[in-house]
Amino acid sequence: MSDHQSSPGDTRNQDARHDEQRPADRPDQRPRFLQVVHSVLAALFGVQSGANRERDFQKGKAGDYIGVFVVMVIALVIGMFVVVSIVINAATGG
């Protein structure tokens, strides 16, 4: 056998070392803004994964998620207002 071949156990060890080097997995790093937005959207639709939920609770700050949630709800209300106004204007011919 060649020295370049490895057993499945060795591959998992290499994958584990590679995973440890990813910045998102470091315990001292907070989730990035897009990760927070993704988590809030997933939570609003009720499809948040367990791994993301654990990351959010362990590494995230509540204020980040609350702020993104408030902005999304305000955008939703404004969007609904605009759509309803357009529909009403179209229905009344105005």
C-alpha cells in the first residue's frame, strides 16, 4: 500500500482538523450579519435548524437578533401597506 492512502478514520481526522480552522466555528467569534439575518428569517418561517439555533444561542448576542427582527417586521408592515395601497388604487381606478 502507498503512503498516500489513508483509512476512513484518517479522513475524518483530517476533516475534523479542517473544520476546526473555519472562522465561524471558533467559540469566540459571533455570527456574521448575514448569518443573523438568515437565522431570523428561518425562525420567522419556523424552519430553523438545530445546529444554527445552537450557534445562535451559544455565540450570538440577543440584541443583534432583536434588532434584525424589528427591522424585518417594520419592512414587512411597510411592504404590506404599499401593496394594499397599490391594490386599492388599482381597484378604484385612481
